[in-house]
Amino acid sequence: MSTPRIAELQSHAGQTVTVRGWVTHVRSSGKIAFAVIRDGTGVAQAVFVKSQLDPAVWEAFGRLTLETSVAVTGQVRAEPRAPGGFELGVTALEIVGPSPSDYPIQPKEHGIDFLLDHRHLWLRSPRQRAIAAVRHELEQAVQDFFYERGFLRVDTPILTAAIGERSGLFSTEYFEEGTAYLAQTGQLYGEAAAAAYGKIYTFGPTFRAEKSKTRRHLTEFWMIEPEVAWNDSNDNMRLQEDFVSFLVARVLERRRAELQELERDVARLETVKPPFPRINYTDAVAVLQKKGSAVKWGDDLGADDEALLVEDYDRPVFVMNYPKEAKAFYMKENPDDPRTVLCDDCLAPEGYGEIIGGSQREDDYDKLVQRIRDEGLPMDAYGWYLELRKYGTFTHAGFGLGLERTVAWICGLQHIREVIAFPRMMYRLKP
Ligand code: 4AD
Ligand code: MG
């Protein structure tokens, strides 16, 4: 007996097959009964006609409950009115695993904490499957984008001795070496690799022990960080707008059904094309103040400011050249205004805020030493990083795109906690 996945039923029309999956819905008129089966690739309706069935099969139908796992055998027929477009005229039914009637997630509203506590089961919902499919599409598109452009993927360490960004660090004991820190970024290693291989990107998990409970912070998230030798800040933004536009176009092209499941307004994605508007930080502050924000020159922009700034645009916006004190030590001083650095944040439209942080890197040995000192960072941890400036320094730039924020924006979700299978947040380490 062939055992196609539900998505493959189309090519089995007329044949008798066995479908294995989980029951999401049952109804019966007493003579004819229906069970909707989900297998992760789609849903199919199984039709049970009492008068044509072995009584044992009809009796087994009566034991089907929400999330019972089954193997249903029957003839595949096209049925435009059935969910999925095909149905099975059932001849046999095997109950693989019963599911007691206390299945926690019922077809009604549940609170978010309840759902997160039952995340291992919540994943089975069509909405969660749609989000996972968009995430996967983006992961594949990331690989394709860089592969097609001749970048090498470099996998950088998660256990590190050096630190990268300013926010909190997770630490763990590391044999005789003392404390190891979970990587907040792969960037510093990416810079070493860029001097070796020219164009590289990293793609991996990163960790921030931030005590923020906002809708856009996780303690563990995935980041894509390209680093390109000989790119300046301007080239860096061009790469970002090409990259982000490529990602959005890919999802629009291949994941329409999922966007529809999520009720995403795709018109808001179709306008995402280069070039993206560029606003100087100093001008952005003036605009924000005019709009009533309390932001002062020198502050980093908060989520509310970012939302206020992008409301006039139909695509992502770059805010460029922030004050030194608002940004990380490795960013290159802006020769035209040394109070600022050559950097950009890419802000997604519709209030989603920062999805990318990028910059040209400080390539002057002495200036970098000074920044490390000014920030009070441990000089010995950065010895190897400084050698990248000592032995053949080079203009280079790169950026980090947060995968979860990007998925949340493209899917139109309020909170990034639904965007990763098992989110890690300040108050959540289980399941
Ligand atoms: O702006 P960030 O901190 O930049 C860096 O880490 C640089 N080293 C990147 C680089 O230049 N190579 O983080 C980059 C992006 C943010 O724009 C955001 O999308 C995401 O990472 N991000 C988070 N996503 C979820 N939860 C958090 N706590 C995040 N912190 C940053
Ligand atoms: Mg940032």
C-alpha cells in the first residue's frame, strides 16, 4: 500500500492509499461520517459510509478524538468542497495512538501563557505550521542569496571568551580556561574570516541576557551576519536593501498560502523594493521631535520612536550615522562628523522597528584601541581582533539581520515569541 503525504494526494487520484496523521475534526450524521486528518503537509477529509464498511471500522471511527493518530486507507478522489481539495473514501482505519479527551488545546481562545506552556502541542495548529514554513523559506532564501553572490558561509563559535555587543552575557564554566560566554554575535570572527575569504556570512544562534520583556526580544535568537572586505557603509546599505527585498520577494513567490493562512496583507509587502529611504540620525531626531517625541540627540531610538519614524513610508527605512555613545565600539568614526559613527539601523515598516544593525568597521588600529579603552572593555580579550588591523588592515562593513524579527514582520505577527519553535525569554526556559 502506498503511503503518500497529504500534499502528494493529487498524484494518487483514483488509487487506494494509506494516509497517516492526526485527527483534527470529526462529525457524523449516523450513516455517513467525516474525519479531517492533518499530517503537517496538508489536511484531507476521510469519508466513512456506514453501509459500505466493516462494522469494526465504523466502531473505530466512534473512538476518534482530537489528535488521535491514525492510518486511514481509502480511495483518493478530488472533492473541491473538501479541505485540501481531496478526500479519501475510507475502507480501513487503524488507530495508532489514542488521544484522551483532555487534549489541552481545544478549538477556543486560550491565553498566551497557557499556549506557551503547551508549545509542544501548540505547534500542531495550522497557524504555527504557516509561520514555521515562512521561517524555513527565509532560511533557505538566505542561503540562496549569499550562495548566488559568491559568499562563503562561516560558522562561528557559540562559546567565546570575547564579547561583542553591550547587552547582558550568559556565562558558563569552561574547564581550566575560566568563564566562557555565549556568543552575542558572530561578527568579530566574521571580520577575521572576511580578511581571509573576502565575502562571508554567518548564520547561527546568538544569546543576549537582556532583561527585556518586549514583543521583539528573545534571549536566544538567530542572526545572519554578512561581512564584506572593501565594502564601505554605502555599499553595506545597498547589500542590505537587496537582501531584504530578495527575502520578501521569495516569500511572496513561494508562500502565498501560508501568508493567507496568517491573514497577512500582502500589499504591504509588495512595495518592499530597493532603494530604501535613508535618513541621517540627526535629521531623524529633528523629525521625531516635531512629531512629539521626547528623544534627545545622543539617545538610541526606542521602539516607539522607530514606529513613529517609519509611519510615512511603504518600505524599510535606514537611519544612518548614530552618535558614538549610542553604538558599539567597533563602528568606524564618521570623518564628516566625528561625534558619530558610520552605521545604519534598518527599520521595518508598519511599526516593526529595527530588523538590521550594520556598520562600517573601525579599521584604524589606534582609534580602535582607544574605543576599547573608552568603553572599559578588557583589552586582552581583543588582542586577536586588533591584529586584524595590525596585519593588513582593510575597509570592511557588515550587518546583522535578526531572523525572528524579520519573520514576525513578514508574517504580520504582533510578537516574536511565535516565530521560533521553542522560544527562550526571560521567564521561559520550558518546554
Ligand atoms: O543591532 P545588533 O545588536 O547588531 C549586532 O549584533 C552586530 N554585531 C551585527 C553586525 O554588524 N554583524 O543586532 C542585530 C539584529 C537586530 O537588528 C535585531 O534584528 C536582532 O539582531 N536582535 C534581536 N532579535 C531578537 N531578540 C533580541 N534580543 C535581539 N537583539 C538583536
Ligand atoms: Mg541594534
